[in-house]
Amino acid sequence: MSLRICILEADDLHPELRDTFVGFGQMFKQLFSQQDATVECQIFNVVKGEYPAPEQEFDAYLVTGSKADSFADDPWIVKLRKYLRQSYAQGKVLLGICFGHQILALALGGKEQRSDKGWGIGMHRYRLLQRPSWLPAQADEFQLLISHRDQVTALPAGASVLASSAFCENAAFVLGQQVLCFQGHPEFTHDFSSGLLKLRESIYCPQLYQAAQQSLSQEHDGQIIAQWMLCFIKASKEQAKVVTEQVEKQARESLCSA
């Protein structure tokens, strides 16, 4: 059976980019389809108040990036934080990228804030700090395209750092077999990242901007991270199946001994 992923799209593409690039939710659909053509994704724009109906079921829920701050009090952000807390309490599998990484950490009890290290842009390399059983990683490092100035400064209780760098200590984290988040953007392409940099050039110092554009000559590991996310979902799904079977077995044994 194919995996079903709910994409909670947390931003609209800038008007100057819409003629050239697809939206953030569609970027993830394309990313996952390149790993597994059977993966089914449905996009809900949470900025516009779109959420799946209660009867809709998905194997995982992914929060995309956004130019917004996860700690802001905009009504749609407050609603999203509440939805994520409820979803976690219900045992749903949650994935977060950039803004999604930050808001999940915040909603589940961690801390997130504007970083005194400033903007992180262009290509960035991370060290892998652990190898969970679901992770098919061979290398000790990976690199992703980034665009952020907010960072997770404290993880939720029970969470652990998956990847880190000198610039971004909590670059990726896991919480049991239920939450997986990355600060970097596996869904970005080099062309999109370059276009986004040009759009925001005026807010960066010239040296940082030039270094970021030059870094785009390097390959990034978006497809590898997509594979990791799908492996995480599959492992979570298998674990849930085992737990269900154990509960049903105990129930049958209780009836037989009654």
C-alpha cells in the first residue's frame, strides 16, 4: 500500500517567483515522487485555513517552510501550533522543514527564536550525530540548501539531535518514532534557491550574498533526505502495526481466560 502524506503548506510563493516555480507543497510532491512514484500527497494551505477533514487519514503530516516566524501570534500560526500539539497527542507522525522544524519544536515544548548568528543562506553542511535503525545513511555528513535566521535553541522533552553544525546546533531532530524535522530545505532546487537569493539580495550583506550564490555550484542532498523521511514514515507505520497486533493479542487472551 502506498504512503499517504498530508502537506501543511505554510506559505504562498512570492508573486515574482510564481511564473517560474511551483509552490512549496508541490515541491514536496515532486521530491517524494522522485523517490517513490506511489507516494500520495495532498496539500492544505494552512495560511488560508485549510486542514484535512477529521475523517481523512494520512501516514504522516509535513509542515513546509515559510517566511513567517513560528513564534508569532498571527491567528493562522496560533491555530497551526494548536493543531500540531493535538496531532502529536493523537499519535500522528509529524515532519517539519525549516519553519515546520521550528514550529514543531516550539509547539511540543522546545524553544525557537531569532538567532544572533544572523542569516543562513546558500548551501550548508551538517554532521550526522546518530544513526537510528530506520536511517539508511552511509555518510557522516550531508548538505542542504538553506534560508533562515530563526533557529531552534532547545528541543522538546524526549527529543534528540540528529544533525548539527557550528552555525545551527539543532539542525535536525527526532522525537521517538513520531517526529522528524530538518532546518534545511530538501525540496529546494539550485535554481529556486538562486532566485530566492536574488529576490532578497537587499537584506543580506554583499559578502554573505556572494558566498551563498557561489555555494550553489555544489550538489545538495535533498533526495537523500527525502529517502530518510520516507524510511521514517514506513518505520513508524510498522511500529504502529506491531503495537496494534500486541494489543489485539492481549485482548484475545483476556477473553479466553475470562
